[in-house]
Amino acid sequence: MAKRKIAVIGVGKIAVDQHLPVIDKSEDFEVAATVSGRGVQHRDLPVFKTPAELYAAMPEVQLVSICTPPGVRHAYVREAIDAGKDVMLEKPPTPTISELDDLVNYASQKGRLLFQTWHSRYNAAVDKARDILAEEGVKSVRIDWRESVRKWHPGQDWVWEPGGFGVCDPGINALSIFTKIMPFPVFVESARLSFPENRQTPVDVEIVFKSGQIHQPEMTAGFNWLEESGEIWTIAIDTVKGSRLKLEKGGTVLRVDDEIVLEAPSEEYERIYERFASLLDAGESEVDDAPLRLTADMFLLGARVNTAPFEW
């Protein structure tokens, strides 16, 4: 079977580091072109300044992977749907829930497929943790998600602007795992958001969660964007039956009672493209807004604290 041709819209760090190399080795897809306002080209393939130029020049390309900053995605997805394209959408999908709701409805009305991705969910250790919690229940959860904004978003001022999510851009990865593995719905009870006094999005967040359970588990999270010692991407869970689970390295490693029971290389982006291929075969869309809703609720309920200015 011939590979499906796909265009990548938005050629920033995540597209260069993940999407383009993953597509290049995919058995299902091949890169046909890129869209980059900066004119970033992949190999010797065509590069267009706008999606409209791509659609006019290469109508045979029926798939797009949108990897732009979140603020422009609503317009870009609608434009792609109007051009008859099926769409994969990087996380976080949109700055607001109402925009995502609109895209889901619009894709359905137009008969187009929309696949909104949460790449951190696509690890075997995450699925294993979910199965254990379904059997053993949850006593407590602590999420620690710390990394360096200077490493992962070097010089990208848009992350500090309204709609850029700040530290919640990586933090939503943790929430995507959290909402997948929990055996019951979770909600934000309270939050504290620390904003550099010269920026519009938070650099540090602490969250307390609650559930509808009679016996409330203790569930908290901390996100920080100034961690220079290396990435700390962990979710520690005590079960009702007494097991101690720890998802490490962004969900690629699972420890149970301090013993590694599952460890695999990070192939999250390979898995999301495999999932996209299976959805295309089935003609089905897939969207889950739970991590975005928790993030929005955190901003709604959070107390703001001003901190020292941030400079690159």
C-alpha cells in the first residue's frame, strides 16, 4: 500500500525534533511539503508561506499535521477542513475549550477526520499503570513535572503571552497521563499560579485535585519551568491495596514498589502517527478535552502570585 502524503504546518522545534523525523521513517506516511512562515524547508521538499498556498499548489495532499503555536490553530484547522483535509493536531489543541468544541463540531459537519493528540499517553507504562489502578484503587497521587523552558522553548516568547500556557504547556502532558490512568473523574479544587512580573503566563504551578469519591484520595501536582538539573517528569501513586507506583521519565518507565516492571524507549510520536493511520482506516475522529478542561479550571480557580522577572 502506498504511503499517505501529509504536509506539516508549522516547522518549529517540536516539528523538527519529532514530527518530521518520525514521518520520514513511518510505514504509513511520507512528508509531501511544509508550511513555514520563516521558510523552513525539510530536505528538498516544497515549502509554502501559508496553508492556502499549499492547498492551491498541491490539492492531492489530503492530510495535514498542524504543529503551530496553539493561538492560530482554530483558524488553521477550519481552513484545512474547508479545503477537504483530514487533520492531526498537536497538543495543547487550542487556547480555549470553546474553540476545540467548535472544531469537533465543524469537522463532523464537514465529514472530515480530526485527531487531537496527547503524545505522553502513548507509552506502554501508562497503560499498565491504568490497569493496576483500575484493580487496586487510588489512595494518593503526586505529580512533579519540572523542566527548563530555556531548553525546550529557547527564545520562544509566545509561550509567555496570553494563550501560550506557560509552564502548563509541558504540565498538560502530565494531566493527559493523569486523566487517562485515573479510574474516576478528577477535578481542580485549588491552585496557585506564579507569574514572572514581566510575563503573562505562569512559570510555576501547584494544584490540589479532588474527586467525586466518598473517600477522597490526596492528589496534588507541581509544575516548574526553571529546572536546570534535568527533566523531572514523574507521577507517584499509592494504591488502596498498598502498592506504590511511580511513572518516570514522562511515562516511559513504571516502578511498582521500587522495582521496574516496564521500561521502553520513548516512541510517543511514532505511536500517534500509527494511531492516526488506524483512525484514517476506520474513518473515525478522536478528541479528548479532559486535560485542557483541567488546565482551564486551574486558571479559573488559581490564586495568582507575582515572582521575579524572567529573562532568556
